[in-house]
Amino acid sequence: IIKNGILNLIDKRVEPSGFSFKVKEIELNLHTSLLSTSPLNISFFLKANVPSEDEKSSGAISADGWINWLKKDMKGEIKLTDLDALRFLPYYEKYLPSSLNKLCDSLTNSIIK
């Protein structure tokens, strides 16, 4: 169990200088039951807040489901609410069509100016 956790992430894989963001108010609960039909399944519940870059607002992450590490199997649901999608562009921009990618670049540039 984790309650009110904080995670400061710096990802140098997506940006050589380091793309950083925080995850706050982390609550993580893992549970297994020997009475379950599959005792190797671990149930999980996660919720956390991701502050905006200026930390004046925040989005939320929540997830719940189960995972079986030995079988490499899982089932779950992840919900992202009110996250600043442009802030996380380095993670998914290569999957965007080039016209949409140009639009995101111009939006990002106009917001920064």
C-alpha cells in the first residue's frame, strides 16, 4: 500500500535533456487472495494526480484490475482525466500523421510565446 506518494520522473529516452513531470497524491493498493480462483493474480488499484507544468491545475490517473506476473497476463482499466495532452507530446508525436504533428507544433509554439 502506498498513500500520498510523490514521484518525480525524468525521462531521457524521449528527450536527451530530460523530459520531466511529477505524479502526486499517489495511492496504490495491491492485494492477493489465497481463496481466489487464481492465487497468482494480484489485484491493483491506483489513483494519482499529475500537476500541470505550472502546478496551477492537475489531471488525474486511475487504474484498477489484476495482473499475473508469472503468466505475463493482466486485465485492467486505465482512466486519464484532464491531462494536458500537449505536454506529453514527446511520447506520442511519432504516431501522429505529419499534418497533425505540424498542428501540434504550431499550437505548442503559440502557447509558449
